[in-house]
Amino acid sequence: MVGHTLVCSKAHVASAFDLTEPSYSHLRVMQQEISRRIHEAFNEVGVYEHGRSALCRFHTVNPGHIHTHLHILPVSFDLIERSGYEHKWNGPPEHSIKAEDRYLYQEIGNLPLETWAVGELPVRRHFVRAELEAVLSRGGRPWIPLTASPDDHDDAVEETVSLISKYDVLEKPHNVIALLGSGWAEKNKIANALGKSTGFVVIDVDLICRFWAWLSLNAKQAPSSLSERVTESFVKGNAVFPSLAERSAVGGALRFAERMLDSELFDETLTPYLREIRNEKNTMDRVDLIVSMLISRQSSVLVALEIGQHTSAVNPLKVYLTTGGLSTGTEEGERQVESGGFPILETAAPRWSDLRVSPTGLTPEDLSDLICEGWRLRFGFDISERPI
């Protein structure tokens, strides 16, 4: 059918799960970009892989010509539900998949939730094709049988290529990469690696909040009463982010009125002020306004828990670090936020337009390269060639 695209690895292995890093992550980044374009073209997309396809399709061991490939389709349905596999995981179940196992992988719905299922019971031969044909036929959706003429298939390929190419045009220059999710220390390491390779300035929302809390502590005033003072400090440049060379391993320092603040920004005495800042909507709106002002001045890597309204208007490339931890959508995640901590995962679920990468098994430099590759796939040019 028009829009049906396969994403394959260069490495000759039986399934995506058999790929080693960073090949696996590069395959996923390519898959995500094609998924985004199909979703924009059709307002629907489904991603499927019938892993170890020789086992899934023919119930035999790999005959040698089986090669990993992910199906990306302008149709979304629960293939796993129809498979009869009983066990599902959100995120790769590394401890569960063995070399002789069949598995199914899918991303469906309004949000690209990864779902894996592993089962010993074989599905019927050509199960994926049969289920797809059944869904399309019931919905009256156009599709091309395998027995159609080569010209029919060639026409569909040309139309698909045209659709996919249509969405790599950059509407306006981007100058912000927003790094969301995961732990703060890990995000800062990746942000620093990105800043070093791209020349972007690293801006950490946590440091802005800590600077505000430090001012409140020293002034012995509620954070809300210092909104104008904090904003003025950034407008006048008295509070600035130092160069990469001056940043410490813990996530950098903030220079205020030429006085270096480092350990003071991470003192436990700031905790109640931090909690008040993060829980007060008007205060966080002011932080968002400061962030939007900073990133409007220069190309930036933004380290944040979530994106505010003013920052969203800049239309940053959002990169979610997904590691299988807690989300603030969970009860435990909410308790973690209330206690003054940070959730491990993002507060808002990533969408098809957002880039998702897992830091598992990759160095900060690897992840920086991966994000730069995602940029190139999204905008059609290397980040070093970005418009000024």
C-alpha cells in the first residue's frame, strides 16, 4: 500500500533485537523519522516487527536469507492482541528474549508507546500479512495485492517516496535541542557532549531554579516575591551560563555578579525553596519565560523536565531519554516529585514528532552522535551546517 515502508539495518542479522549498539539505536532513529513523516501524511501510523522472522513466518531456524526489517504503515492496529502472545512489555525485555524466541514489536496509537511480546506458541504462517489484509479489507482501505502488476507496485513506491520526501523541508531554522527525561546527572553529561560537538550553549532549567532558590534563601524571602529580580538578573546578563570549560561534572555552575556559585546551588538548605518554585505555576511560567529569552539569543541545548508554553513557541527539537524508569503519570512518580525529587522519565509522553533515544549501553558521545543523526534525518542537513 502507499506509505508502506521498510527500515532495514546494514548489519545482516535476523531481527532488530539481535543488533548491537549503536546500530540498534541508529535503526530506531531512522524508524522514528519515517514514522513521523507517515504520521504527518496520513494522520496514522503503525510500526511492526515480527522478530526472528524465520521462526515467526516459517517456524524454522534462520535459513540464511532472513534479514531484520521494521514495517512502517499508514494503519495502526494491535497486532500483538491478535497474535495470542500472553506477555507484553513496554520497553525491550532484555532479560526475557532468547535467541530461539519469536517476538513481536509494535508502536501504535496516538503516542508511540513501544510494546514487545514474546511467545513460544507459533503464529500461523504469514500471520502479519494476513492480519494486515483483514484490517484493510474491513475498513475499505486501498491496498495492492502481491499478485498485482509490477507497474502498480512501482506507482505505489514512487508515491511513497514523494510523500516521505515532502516532510523533510524545514519550515524555519531551529536553534534549540530540548533534552528531556532520564536523570539530571545523565542528561547533563549528554548535554555537555552535545554542546561540545555542536557549539550550542547548554542551558539547564534546574540551575535556573536553584539560582532562584539560592536568592530566596539569602534574601529570606518567598521565591514568588523575587520574580522581577530574577528576571532582571538574566535580562541584564548578571546571571549567565559559563562556557563549557567552566562547567563542573555535577552539571555546571552559574555565575551571578561575578561570584561563582557551585556547591551552594546544590546545598540541601535550598530544598524547601526549590519545592515551592517547582510547585508554583506562576513561578515556573516565569522560569519558562527566562528560558525562552535565553534560547532566543543563541543556539542552545536545553536540559529540562518538561517544555513550557513560551519554550514550545520556539519549536525545539525535543529529544526524550527513555530508560524504563518512573513516569510522573504513575503514583510512585507523583510521590517522587512531591518529595522534591525528579522523576526518571518525562512528565509528558513523547509524540511521533519527538526523537526518542535510550542511553542504555551508550556513552554521552555516542548519544550526541545519535541525536545529531536524528537532526540530519529530520532537517536534511548536518547540525554543523544549520542556518544562522
